[in-house]
Amino acid sequence: MKVQNITNIDKFFEVIDSCQGKVELVTGEGDRLNLKSKLSQYVSMANIFSDGSISELEILAYEPEDITKLVNFMMNN
């Protein structure tokens, strides 16, 4: 799923951390980074996040409950 215009980065990672299954960031090259790993969060966001917001990311979540959490975050934040 594509997520766009994330301005509350801390809340975004709180939602990611609360997910039960794997959540991955898909890079432009097609690589997949585990967003539940703090190291991956820092490395991936250092490359993407520079002005206080994230314009667009492609992420994969495998559990239906996790997808629901992420969709709710995108709709309410």
C-alpha cells in the first residue's frame, strides 16, 4: 500500500511498532526493509525524511489487523 503525507512521524512509528506481523518498506529498487527494526527505521527515514514530513512510501503489511491499523492512521492523521 502507498502511504502519503505523513507529518506525525512519531505516531506513524508507534502504529508500526504496535503491529503484530511484519511491516516492510519497499524501496525504489524493490528492496524490502523491516520497519519494525529500529535500525531500519532510522536508516530508511534518514534517506526519505528531510523536511518534517514524508510525501509517499510504499509499505507492505501481512496481517489484516495491521493493515486496518495503518489505514486508520492514514485516514485520521
